[in-house]
Amino acid sequence: MEKIVKIFYVMIMFLFLFFVSSNVEGVPCSETSHCPKKMCQSPRRVKCWYSSYCKCVMPNVYKA
């Protein structure tokens, strides 16, 4: 009986970790203006990545 309870507990923990880790993409967006301004620390800038989610990226400091 104790093993069954332990297995059930472990299964719940793994399911919880799976659901938490599957939602790590970030804030949904369709353009950069939809992203929160204070999402990133300096010098990174927020950008809408592939019209899907907001991501912090380094600015292009080496302009040709």
C-alpha cells in the first residue's frame, strides 16, 4: 500500500513539473510594442520573437 501511495505522489510531481516547464515561452505578442517595457534588464532590449512571444535580446552595438 505504501508503494502505491509513493508512486502516485511521484507521478503527481512529474506532471506538475511538466506543466510548469511547458509554459516558459514568455509573454505572447504579435509585434514588439505589445511586449512589456520593463521585462529586460539593461543592456538587453525586449523584442517580439517570430510574432509569437517576447524575448530579451542584446542590442546591435556593432553597426556597420
